[in-house]
Amino acid sequence: MCRPKPKLTATPRPSSFWYAADNGGLRPAGLVPGSGQASARLLAGPLRDTTAVGITVEPAGGSAQPTSEPLGITSLGTASGLLIVSE
């Protein structure tokens, strides 16, 4: 699934990855600090009932639930997608 990217500010901000389940539940999967430098991250925690992974822009330190529209969402399944994000 692809959605239009929300307008970003010139100042780098932290981004959070989220595991999404079929029931609509979301749980944190990792934080990208927002340094403005390219970096790679492994998602944190077990997949369990995860059917998709998304990324959002968040306030410093992250948040318990997404506070912005997703920058991207990729479905997981027999043919897993690859989500590439550059700060």
C-alpha cells in the first residue's frame, strides 16, 4: 500500500516504526533519532501477529502511539515488502 507522504519540515525529527495487526492494534517497533544523517535500523521485538509495518514522524523521544500520518506502510506476508527510509 502506498500513501502520499505528508509535508516534512526542514528540521530533522525522530521517526518511529510501528507493527500493525489485523485487529488495528499498533505497537512500537523502533525509533530513528532524526539526526539528519543516513542510518540503518533493525526493527525491535517479535513479529507475533504483525501484518504490516509503518513509519511516522514523532516528537523527540518518540511516543506510545503514532501522532502523525504514516510516511509509509508495507504489508508483510508471503512476499514481504521492503521499506527504505532516509532521514
